[in-house]
Amino acid sequence: MICADKNLRVEDIFKGLNLICKGVLFMKVLEHKLNNDKTVFFERNTHRSELLFFDIETTGFSAMNTVLYMIGCMYFKYGTWNVIQWFNDDDSSELDILEHFSEFASGFRTIISYNGEGFDIPYLEKKFELHGMENMFSGIKSIDVFKNIKPLKKVLGLPNMKLKTIEDYLGIGRGDIYSGGELINVYDRFLVTGDLQLMHLLVLHNLEDIKNMLYSTDIMLVKSFFEGEYDLTSAKQEGDEIVIHFSCSLPKILNIKKHDIILQAGLTEGTFRIPIFHGIKKVYFENYRDYYYLPIEDYAIHKSVAAYMDSRYRKRATKDTCYQKVNGDFVPAMKYPTDKLFGDTVDKPKKYMELSKMANNDFDVDLYVELIMKDFYNYSLQL
């Protein structure tokens, strides 16, 4: 488990505190050096020094009638990740923290948030408008981690995609025990009392949201995995299974099953275990009106052939009886393009293909695995 600052003391939180006093400006600024040079997923497209993580704390959802009381940012400089927080400690410094954040963020190419495009950015844009400020987001690239990983909810079997849920899934610790909503009353009490213990709770929550966002970006490796970021290394039959091996890069072990196909992935390698079904499967014909069903033989034949048979031994085929049977070995088809598909019932007529299809030189294993991954990504259940 990645440890959080569960024993962080009030004096530790305030080691980096600066009180800026310029004219009527009273605003607390806290700076923390994390002594951490962790690589993040988004460095693939830009250097980490151009990335800015940010998170805001407010007294409600509507920018029109609530207060912005904190903005926290994390950035990479001098070989480590650093955090800076602007705190509206007097309920009058909202404009000041907006101005400082806007100026600070202008030095970065990409901002990273968690549900920022759903809340933080629209909220700040409205605040910029209310204070007559320029919208600094118009000239900077935004990456919303929540928006990117939302499709993983089903495939990972998670109850929701909140940041704390992702932290729990990845084993990221957290000392803060409060939600943003619960801290609204804490902020109100701080404004009345000036109690540094209360300020500690507010600062710690924002600090851990930002810091844990850094670790939580590892979940993007799972998304990339399901979108094709793996390398197939071998495929062979082992008993009653086709086993396909691959290499990968994941933050956590995956065990998923669907259509009796089992995906087992470690941090660097894994397998698909595809079952082989032995026995009788049916090929259903869509144009059932052109067929007759033979009850004794239990299969359908075309009417051009049935015309020569005694009518007592045939009946017009229906959707349920318009099939022929094949005894053989089959594997899940996974929508792989093939000229003949098999099923068990008319409701599932195209579920399997013959195992011999996979032995053909023109069989595309990469496409087959891609179709499995697409199906797992959209609908699978956690083992």
C-alpha cells in the first residue's frame, strides 16, 4: 500500500505556510516539497514539468452563491513533485487566490484534474466571469482523469469511480477521513474560531486529493491495456483450452471471466484461457421459409431437396427448427468474421466457431484477442 500522511501533525502541515500581505490582501499560501519523482502516465505525450495537477475546495456546487476557499496545485520542479495551496482564510480572499492560481497555471501546458471538466473548471470559469477576469482555461490543455477512466467501472467491478474508490482499488492510503461536503461546516467553524486544527483538516483534505491523484493516474494503464496496449507472445492448445500469453504493464492483477473465457493478468504478463467445447452445435439458417424440418433426423433441409421426400416425414421449418447439427470442437466466436457460426439455441445462434478455424494460417489471433478485449471492456464482470 502507498502510505499517506496519516500522522501528519498541524506543525508539519504549516511548515510551508507563507502569509502574503500586500495592501488589503491577506491570503495563506502553503508549499510542500513531496520528495517524490514518480513517473506519471501522461508523460508519454509531454514532459512532467509541463503538467499541473489541481483541485479546488468550495462551500457548494454553484459558483454564483458559494465561496471558493482553496485551490491546490501539484507540479514537478527541482527533481521532485511539489504542492502549492492558496487558502481563503478570511472569506474575503477569493479574488486573490483566483489571480494567483491563474498566473501560476499560465506557466504550464497541461492541467490534470479528477472530474475537473465536470465541476472544477466550470466552477472556476464562472468565478472568473463574476470577478471580471480572463478565462485562463481557454489557452491550456485539460486532462480529466475521471472522464478517461469512467468506462472501467464495469470491467473492474467497482461501485463508482470516485477518487477515494480508485485509491482503495490501487491500495493508496489516505489520512484524511472527510468528504468535501463534510468540510464545509469545518470551514465555517474555522472562519469563526481561527482554530489551526480546523485549518489542518481543510488543508490535509486538499493536499491528499492532489497527491493521491498523482498515484491514481496509474489506473490509466488499465484503460490502455483494454484499448490494446499489450503484446501477444504465444498461443497454443493446452488440454481443453487455447492459452494465449501476452506481456503488459498494469498497476494491479486482473482476473476477469466472460463467455467462459478467463483473463488473468499480472503486472507484466498474463494469459487468456479460451475453453474448447466438445459435442454438437447447431448452424441456424435465417431464411427458414426456404427449409423443411425433419423431426426424426432433427435437422432442416432446403425445400428443393425436401420436395422429393414423403410429406409425412417433413414439416415446414420455423426459426427454432431451421438448423443443421455438427459434432466437433468449438471455441467462442467473439464476433470473429467467419463464414460459419454455431449456437445452442435460436436466441444465441452465432456464439461459437469451429476450433479448426483457429488452426488456419490466415487466422488473425490479434484480431480475435482485440474482440475479446472489446467485449470485456464493455460488459465483463469481476471474478
